[in-house]
Amino acid sequence: PADLVPLRDTIEQAIPLSPGNYNEWHLEGTADARARELALMAEQEGIDLSHSPKWRQQLGSLGGGNHFIELCLDEQDRVWMFLHSGSRGVGNKIAQKHIAAAQAQCDKHWVRLPDRDLAYLTEGTEEFDSYIKELHWAQHFAYLNREEMMDRFAQCLGEFIGTEVVEAERINCHHNYTVKEEHFSKNVWLTRKGAVLADAGVKALIPGSMGTRSYVVEGKGFAPALRSAPHGAGRKYSRTEARKRFTAEDLDSRMTGIVYRPGKEWIDEIPDAYKDIDQVMEDAAKLVEVKHELRQVLNVKGT
């Protein structure tokens, strides 16, 4: 595993980590093409991105929290490149914009809410249509963001092993997203929060934590679960509680055999702060079929 340290360092140089760490202004190659695609989409849909002037520099960056990049081996020691990230800062700005709009609309129409965070937009209104357009843009940004990082990851790995990486399969699945679908003969807006699509025959990814297994699965289309499955293990302790309970030394002992960058910055991501992924997968048996079980040999995270 120690031989993977140079690969870790190369990945950290190729992919900006942590919130606020962005690409240089001039993007090249696939990143430039993807940024142009998103800019055209925004122009055609009339989406105002002035709240995020650096959204282009965010494309191809990881972010912090539970976002990660990992090199894994499956049950046959085949190599998998694995990463988790979303719509970054621009997605958050879009969300905050429309949360404020929803709260304003509820106030305007004297809607009594038990909590302001339960504010909503009514379908058929201009505010709702604006929200859906920008939501779709943010979800496409998240998709292309992962594609860009995976391309850079593959390039780093190819340079490390001395030959071009040939991918046998690539799975890019959304989580924490909204889509219009039919369920029980009704067209509904469905939000998969901490969940992924598990339609029959559809591949998905279920990560554990930075020191436990992850899974490549295939959906079973289980209707009572709205054809969904869990996105991951989920937290057992809050970040604050995890920092109270554990130390950097605890984290290092949990990461035995895995190359990562040690430090107190990642204490709140210690595997002990997450639920048992084996129990999660057992509970999800009706929802998905496990195709591959992955174990990490390299982990890269932002703070």
C-alpha cells in the first residue's frame, strides 16, 4: 500500500479538494467542453448564474465532508475507481435561492408552517418552473463534475501504472436529487434524499465509509420502496459528536492497510461515525442485488 502514496499525491494535484478549492480560470480539454455545455444549457433555459461567478472553476473539483476519491479492489482483485461528489457550491447557491423563494411565497399566501424549512413552491407557478429548470441544471452539473473527475482520476492512474487505463464499465448515478416519475399509476415529483435509483436492471453504487467496504449493485425495481435504494451507510454520530469521541490516532488505526492522508481534519469521517454497512446491505436485500464488493486500498478526501 505504501507504493500508492505517489498516486495519492498526484490525484490531490489533479483534482481540487475541499470547499473553496477550484480549478484555475482557464479550463482545458474535456473540462472546457463540459463548461461550455453547461453554459449553453443555462443560456437556453434562461438560468441566471450570477450568484456563482466561479461555477466554471468548480467543475472537476471534489468538495469536502463525505466526498471522496478511492481506488478499490473487488472480490476478484479487479481495479475500480470510485468517487462521490455532487453539484458543489453552485448547487448550494441554487438551493438557497429557491428555499428563500419558497419561504417568501408561503409568507405571501399566509401559509402556516410548523417550521420555515418546510416551505414549498406550488406546481404551475413561475417560481416552481424556475426552480425545476435550475434544479435540472444543477443535477447535470453534478453528473458532469463526476465525469470530469473520473477522467482526471483515470489519467493519474494511467501515468502511475505506465499505461493508459481501459475502462470496462462506468457507473454515474445521482443521489439527493428530484425527478418526475410514475409510481402506483400516478405521476409524482420524487426526491431521493440519501438514496439512488434502483430500477430493475439499473446499476448503482452504495459506499460505506472511508475505511469500510462499498458495493456495486443492480436494482430490483421494488415498488414499495419507490424503486430506490440507500446511497450509503448514513451517519451514526454527528460530526461534532464524532470529534468528541475519537482521535486522529483512532482514525489511523481504522485505516490500516489503506493509503490516505492522516490528520485530525478527517476525524469526523472515521468509520465508527457511520452505521454498519453490512447491516445496511442486509436491509436492502429486497431493493438491490450485490454485483461486486469493493475494498479500498487508497482514499483521498477534502477537508
